[in-house]
Amino acid sequence: MKNNILKKAKEIAIPNDKQRKKVDKIANQVFSLVSNEAEKQKSVVSVHFGGSYAKETWTRGKIDIDIFVKFKKTTTEKNFEKIGRKIGFDSLKKFKPYVRYSEHPFVEANIDDVGVNVVPCYDVKKGEWKSAADRSTFHTEFMSEKLTGLMKDDIRVLKCFLEKNSMYGAEIAKQGFSGYVCEVLVYYLGSFEKVLKKIAKLQNNEMIGESPRKFESPMVLIDPIDRNRNLGAAISIENVTNFILIARNFLKKNSVSYFKEKSKLSVPKEFAKNMLVINFKYKKRSDDIIYGQIKRAANSIESQMNKEGFNVLRNDSLAYDENNASLIFLLESIIISKNEIRTGPEVFSSEFSSKFININSKKSKLMWTDKYGKLQSLQTRRYENAKSFLNDLIKNHIGESGIPKGLRVDFKTGFKISTGKDKQNISVKKSISRLLTTDDTAFSIN
């Protein structure tokens, strides 16, 4: 890799002195506020900085300060959540705090474009986890001890690389590479360049790190403080394969453009007409819950459309503007032939072939046996138009649609189906653009 490219990348990714001073000032202010509130609670053991701020791996682009409040392990789950929220709200009351959800709720606020999270966790021994956040303070201690200054800078470069290429973020909406995953990759492999070289040659289900267990995921990345945990399990195959392709191209090209915002993407009209968008409003709930539901809904509806003969090429789902959601589908064609062929069993199978003939003879325009001895029936489709099929499926057969129960009430209050050519919200437009264009950073051959 050319040194001048890495130098430019570091200038983009690594915070300057002015930013450091600003973030340090906010961090110290908030830590003091949280500590003062935590001291009022007998169940709290201690307060610690965590996350990228504590490990000095935060980037210019996304700045978060995580403050972990450690509770006695005897604290009940109810009090753990209740007191954790109280400490968060009381300490951040000047900054319009709100609740976010992971496995347990935590309190977040935005202070001068810096995200601040007050996260409860239990004071437990390594491996005796009671909540999902309990590992975090161990992660901080481990990385603070193991990472060199050069490795920290390379982690920042890796985060920037993934963020600019839309692969960064552990949230279920993204299912990408978390900040901790970036730290673990550089810890295991030594540098940004070595991470890319490893990823460029990554094999399916290959393990990075060591574990006594076997895991099934496209990429297996072992948590160095918990060898029974696969960090790769939460990363989607789309993000893993994109990382492989983009790493290969970057190593060939060595361009600083991989660390910059991509130019605005256009939407090819020939594809937009074959895109269906289902827009609806939902009762407000946590991001993790709504994204889990809409992703399952999109995949189930895709299966239903495929069964009906509409070939779905890609789908996406997104939640935006507080309580709006969209399910987006790119089809080979919205309109398909009036005719469909149903293939039956071999004629040699007496019972099954007779059953197929009895069921299909009245609906059949033409029936024959093919060169393999199987029965074939030419019939008129129920639906030629995917939009009509979707409308009927959701309005009249939602129980058979595969849409999660938690979303059905939202759909029953109303939904709208439109095409990619129709007027859409800006968030939906971005998703449509992404689905309809080829990512040159992944698929360029020059």
C-alpha cells in the first residue's frame, strides 16, 4: 500500500487537537455528572469510561462517549433497569436525554454533536456475564493494554474505510462491522493493510482467532476475551462479501476515494418501473425491534412473490422519520405472462399422477407429459401484476403472508404500494438508488 494514501486516510480518520479538546471537555463534564448521580445509589459499585473514547479509537466522523455504570451482581433486573435509567436521565437532564434499547435500555443524549451513552452493566468476573453490556469493560481493559498507538490509528482508518463504504455499524438495521470488530481485526492481524489483505483472501466460514468451538457464519471472528463468542455472527453475508470485493479493489487501486463520501447515485428508469415500495406507519418502538420485524416481513413477502411467479431480485427495508417504514422490492418484471406451467409427478407414480390430474384438469388449458415423463399443466395465473398480488396478500391474506404478528396491526391501519418511479421520501430514494446501481468500489475491474 502506498504510504501517501495511508497518510491521507489518517488525516481524514484521526481527530485533530481541537476535536480532542472538545470531546475531552464534554467527557469529563458528563463523567462528573454521572458519578454524582451514581453515588446516590447503594447498588452501584463504580463508574467507568468505555467504548472507543476510552480505547482512543474514535474517529472524526462518529463521536460517542460511553459511560458504564457498574451494579452489584445481586441487583435485580427490574432495579438494574430502573436505577440505570434514573442515573442516565438525572445526570443528562440538561441535554434532552432519551432511552435507547439494546438487550437492556440505556440513556443517550447529544451534546454539541457528540453522542453520550450512559449504560448499566453488572460488576461480574470475566465469563460470568449477566447482561450483554458486561463484557464491555473487559473489552476496554483488554484493548487499552494490547493496542499500540499505531494500531489505534489503523483502527480509525479501518472504521473510516468501512463507514464510507456503507459497512460500518452493529445495529440490526445495518448488520455491519462494529467498532469492536474493527479493534479485534487490527489486534489479531496487526495493521489496516494486513486486515485488508486477509479479508481479500477470506474463505467462507474461515476463523480469525482461536476457539474450541465451531461456528456457522460466513466470517468467524473470535472475541479475544470470550473464546466461545463469534463476533462474525451478527455481520450479514452482504457486508462480508462487499468487504471482500472492496478490499480486493482497494489493494489494486490504492485510491484515497475509498475514504470519501460517494458521489450522488442516479436511478436507472428502466429498473425503477420494476420496483415496488410498500409504505406504512408503525407504532413507535425500539430500532432493534422494528428492524427485526421489517426485515422478516420483506424476506417473507419476497418468498410469497417468488411462489406466485414474480422473480424478486433484491429487497430492502427501512424505518425513518420516527414512525414510517418501507419495504422495497426489485423485481425482474412487475408484469408477467398470463400463463404459468405447473409441473407434476412422473406418470409412473400412479397415485400421485392421478391426484395431480384430478386437481388440475379443470384449470388446465393444456396438459401433457414432458421428455422426462413428468406431467405438465398450462394454466391461467391468478395474478399477472405484482402490485395487485401484494395488495390482495396484505389486505385479505395477511395471516398467510409471513408478516410478523407485531407488524400486522400497523398494516391494518393502512399501507400504500407504489413503484420506484413514484414520488418517495428521501430515505426511500437512497435505498432505491442503492438497490438499482452497481457499487463501483466493489465491482470495478480497472
